[in-house]
Amino acid sequence: MKIIPPSFTVLEQLDRESLPVRIEYCGRVCYKSEDRIDRESAIPFVARMAEHGHNSVLEMGVLTLEVECRQQESIDGLFRCQPRYLFIDTPADNRLLVTGSVRAFREMLLFHPRDAVVRAMSSFLHQRHDWFFTGIPQEIAPAGEDGIRVSRIRLEEVDRLPAALLEKHRHIAVKFVVNRAVTHEIVRHRPCSFLQESQRYCRYSDDKFGSEVTFIRPLFFAEGSVEYNVWQQAMRECEKMYLQLLETCTPQAARTVLPNSCKTELIVYCNLAEWMHIFRLRTSKAAEPSMREVMIPLQEDFRDRFPAVFR
Ligand SMILES: Cc1cc2nc3c(=O)[nH]c(=O)nc-3n(C[C@H](O)[C@H](O)[C@H](O)COP(=O)(O)OP(=O)(O)OC[C@H]3O[C@@H](n4cnc5c(N)ncnc54)[C@H](O)[C@@H]3O)c2cc1C
């Protein structure tokens, strides 16, 4: 058995990669199959996720578009549709700022295929990324729509938006390595996208896991104290039973004996406004101490990265 401290990594560097690379990296956390990533693997991985309907993986790539419309009617049309999970602003007359994940843009086309702005955005995305709408049974306008011009807003430009737009349109992912009690609480934050290491899939008796179960050191007990020794003994027993069950059972059956202290990896992806809300709730004195253990330093990190929002 292995005991490690909790940790987090802000995946800001990943945001500078292409959409498929980002999606594959996050998706493979579920299966702990990061060793299968190579230069060719990202687009087939994304296509496979789309075909199998593992749509939450497609939430791990977010992009921002600018749409210029000659007619106000086009803008009104998009607002009438209210595509779900897209963040839409009108920073200037006849201009829209639209941010969403690959999944949100795919479902926008699926549910609102006749709207002019939807067709223009879909056409733009399809021309740039031929994998984007894999499996979506809709006809995509071949050359966009008259009077609507779509362009991509690069991350550097998003970062220069005024604070009110920045907090809504800037999304950022964080990978947590924490215990399962902490992730159970984090996943209550509904506006986020999540991907988590799968205990149903991962078999911790395999070589790549060191043939052992990893636990997160609990902050409640000082190392060497009576309580810590009781906890350690309990973890040792759990691991023993788990490995014994794996001799005849599947990981999903064997995991029923694994405790809250089990290490897990969770990727949380949301905009800065939601991160602000999470910090407000999860750094307060009322929050669970193991949660505060990671959220307080993470909030400090965000203050350095985005001072205009996290003053
Ligand atoms: C100290 C503490 C103790 C807790 N104890 C318990 C407990 O004992 N039992 C328990 O079950 N949970 C508990 N929770 C979890 C809590 O109830 C919330 O589920 C969790 O904190 C998510 O926060 P939220 O609902 O404010 O916002 P999020 O889910 O993060 O959503 C962000 C914002 O989006 C909006 N929003 C999202 N979804 C909806 C919706 N469906 N309708 C309207 N507005 C929406 C709201 O404006 C919300 O503030 C606890 C949380 C904390 C911090």
C-alpha cells in the first residue's frame, strides 16, 4: 500500500494545445491509460468518444468564437434558441462572443440546425476540424451563412477581455489528486465538467499501479499517533481484502471494500466565475478540512494567474 499527500495541478499549459490533444489527455485520466498517448492518437480518440456517446469527455475542450452579424435578426434568432451550455455575450452592436465546449457546439447543431448563426458557427468549425461533428446526423451549411462572419478568438485574446467577460468566457481545468470523499463533494458543483479515474475500470493489482492501492494521507491524524496507526491498519486490511477479491472478481465488484481514503484523480473544468463560487464555499471555515487543504492554496494560485478576477 502506498500513502501520498493530496495535490493539484492547474492544467493551463494544456489549454495551449489543440482541442483533440486536450480532450485525449483528460479522457485518459478515467482509464489511467495516458501511456497510450502518442502524436497520432488524439483525433481517433476523440472520434471514438463521440461514436460511443462518451460525451462528457468532449466537454474537456472549450473554445471561443466571435460572430459578426449584419442583421440584428440573426442575433435575436440565436437568443430565441438558447443553446444549452454556451456562454453568449454581445460585447458590441452586431457582435457576439460565444464560448462553449466541443460537446456544447455539437449539441447546438443537433438541436437547432435551422438557426442561421448556429449554421454559420457549425460551418466554420466543420471547415477547420473535420472530426468536430462526427456522428451528428445534421446537414452542415457548406460555406456558412450570408451576412454572418465567424472567427476564432485565441486564448491570449480571451485573457485580454475585461474582467466581466473574462470570468465568464475563460475556462480552466484543474487536476486534483485527492481522496474520494473530497471528490464526492467537488462533483456537486453542477456548472463544472468532470472526469474521474474509474475504480470500475482500473485494476490496482496491475503492474502499472504497482500492484497496490494508493491512499491519501489524512490531515486529521498526526503521523505516528495512535489514531494514525489505527487508520493505517484499516487501510492495510482494506487493501488485503480488495486484492483477495480481485483473484475471482472484477474491479467494480472488488472496489466495494475500498474506503473514502482511496486516492483518486479528478479533472474539474469550468469558467472563472464558477471557480470563484467554489472557492467561496470550499475555503470557508465551514468547509471540510481536507477540502480546504487543497482549495486554499489553489485559490492563492488563481489570484496570481488572474488578478483582475480574483483580487
Ligand atoms: C459547508 C458545506 C456543507 C454542505 N453540506 C451538505 C450536506 O450536508 N448535504 C448535501 O447534500 N450537500 C451539502 N453540501 C453541498 C451543497 O448543498 C451544494 O450542493 C454544493 O455546495 C454546490 O453548491 P451550489 O449549489 O451553491 O452551486 P453549484 O452547483 O456550484 O452551482 C453554481 C451556481 O449555479 C446556479 N445553479 C446551478 N444549478 C442550479 C439549479 N439546478 N437551479 C438553480 N440554480 C442553479 C446557482 O446560482 C449556483 O450558485 C454542502 C456544501 C458546503 C460548502
